[in-house]
Amino acid sequence: MSPVSRSRTKKSKSKTAKVKGAHRSGNPAIRAEQTAEAGMAELRRLFSTETRDWWAASAEEVLGACEGLRDCDGALAAENAVAGVFGTELAERLADDRDGFDLPTWLVEVADAAADRIAAPSDGSVPAWLLLHAIASCGTARAAEVAGAHLKQLRPTLSQTVADDYPWLNVKTKGAVPTAAPMTVRNEYGDRWAVLAPFAIDGLPDTAHWYCWDIDACGIQRTVAAGVFATPEAAVAEWRTAVGPTATATTPETTDDLALIGELLSDLVQRGVFDGFLVGDEPAELLAEYFRSRNRAASLLESVDPDGRRRRKPTRDRPTSEQIVEVADRFAGWCRQHGRGPLPDQDSVYSLVDQWISGNPAAWRYACSPHRIRTVAVLLTDEFIPEYTREMLALLPHWVTWCAEKTGLDLERTTLAVDAANQVGTLEAVHALARPEATAVRIIE
């Protein structure tokens, strides 16, 4: 039996991804069609002419802010400084502007502006050189390619004085390339991960660094933090602090599991409709790494599997509609067997299971941390009418207990998870949440 369709009202929290008047079905197949159409509508809006009004002024702001790059003592230091400039600029624009957040194309505009500044030689061209090189090393694919082409064309005009002060500008642009296998580490619930890998820029030894992504599988946006670290130990220590007690006992492991790495970083290598997606409440620190996190992710995946792009598709491990129904039926049977009832309307069971597992790979499909429980509770109240939301919230403690059994969660963590489910058992309790759960904010468990 397939899930029965139900009208749901989608309330977007994003300034940049809002789709007005969208009604979504409880049927996973219909929901997929509606999601695709909503994405296409958003794509058409992103590329309308009125969305780019602030780009030219923004590029000038970035160039002006890059004056401080003159004191950078290497390519990595300059890249770090440019990332900070991007974070500040984008945070301000996100606060003031509604449209124009096709950020990969915005970055091309910034690269072109930097090249124009260099082509009109003056003492003020040094920051433009450093900005352009940083975009070539950390920009998203098209912007990095454009910046690299500008550098190749303009390099013959590079003065000897500037070349002596900033020797990396005279090195053939290769971008940031991984130098060893990646590592992963996860929390005890299995829904918060770190991916870390060593890189070097243009093959320069003094640019060696580790890049770390903090991946939260619970919310709308998976990558909630990213950045450069001197050592893997420093990266893991910072991640453990950000995640909290559930990460203290875990240790990083070198991995050759391409499917897992591809899944963890999949939101950073999106193409088409969702390339450039923002939740809308990203802090400046995350916006600072918006381009570099994508650049490093693409470089890492290409290095470990240069010919396997199709195998990295994030949809490869998603449950089908039939599988969602089968899981819901097994859960309902478990409830009856263990006296977990009375069960509500059958469609509420299907819809809860659909909300929890659709879109999630096997690696964390049944992870049931308190953070994920609160996130799902918030999403349920946003997507379903109150009558059905109440039914699903009442089911949550039983579903969490079932998930804990499936994942072999220990008694202490299971108790915390079930308690969290009981705490959001009513609409009033969910509405009382501070609601950081489904956003881009780093959550401590």
C-alpha cells in the first residue's frame, strides 16, 4: 500500500530559497516532482536580471577590503584573508538584499573586476593580484577557471617588484590539491561527522594545511562549518569542542570509502538548480568558507576517484517510495507487538517515516540524536497541518526507540533520545523551541 497523499504547507526559512504557495504531498513520488518544480522556479528567479543589482558595488567593496592583503606572507595566508573578506561581504549582503545570491556567478563578477583593476596598472593593483590568485585557488569551478585564465593572460605584465614580494603569483596556477588520503570521524549517534584532508596550493610546500568540514546530517544544510588547520589534531580538537560530549570518545580514521566521502560532501558539489543554495541564516564564519569548502570538496573527490563522477551521485543510496512503505509497515508491526499504541491513522505512520528516512543514506538513516529529533519535530510542524502533526509527534518516542534498537545505541544515549522525543510531543512544546535546529548553526549535543 502506498502512502496516501496529503496537502502540506511548506514554510521556507530562507530568503534565497523561498518558494511561495508551495503545497507538498505526503506521497514521496509526488513530493519529488514538486521539489523539482520548485527548484526550477527558484532557478528562474535567481537568473532574472533584477537579481544582480548589487553585484558591481559588491565587487568594489571586496577589492577595497583586500587592501589588507599586502601584508600576507604566503599564498595560504592571502587565501585565508580573502575568505574572511568574502564572509564579511556576503553576511552584510544577506542581511540587506533579498535576491542576487547566485554566488558562483557573483564570484566570477568579482574575478572580472579584479582583472580589470590589474589591466589598468597602478599602485593599487597589488590587492587585485592577490585576490585573483586566491579566487583561482579557492573559488568554485567556473570562477576558479576564469581567475586562472585572467592570471595566465595578465602574468606577463606582473612587475618584478611585485613578483619578488609575492613569488607565488609567478607560479603556474594549479589550485589546491590533496596530498594524502582523507580521514573521517563521527559522534556516537552517527549523525555528526568531520571530514579532513591535507592540501597544498600550486604544489608550494609552505602552503601545506589540513582542511576540515563539520557535517551535520540533521538539518537543512549539512556543512555547518569548515576551515583550515595546521594539523589534523587541531582540526579534530576544534570539531570535538563544537559537537560536544558525544564526540569526545571517537577517533579519526583514514578511509578509502569513496561512497561515504561523496555522500558527506554531496551538498558541496551540487550542480544545476541547487548550486549556490543558501539557507539564509549562515554566520559570517560559514559564508567565509562558502567557496573554499566547495573547491576543496571537489578537488578531494576528483583526486580519489577521477573517473567515478556518476558513482558519487547523492541519490544512489536513497530509499524508494516502496522501501519507505516497507519500513513503515515493519515499524507499525513492532509497535503492535510491543504495545506501543494505539497507532494513529496509517498515513501518519507513513509520513513520519518518510520525513525521517527519505533523502538520507544508510550511513545515518536511523540515527536518532536529540538534535535530529528536535529538527524533525520542527520540520513536521512546518510541513503538516496540526491534526496530523500531533499524531506524528505522539509517535516520535516509539519511533526513536525503534531506531535506537536498529543502530545498537547504548542505554544512556537511548534514554536521552527518548527523553528528547517526549519533550517535543506536542505542538506547543515544538513552538516553544528556540528553533536553531534546522538551520546552519552548529549544535552542541
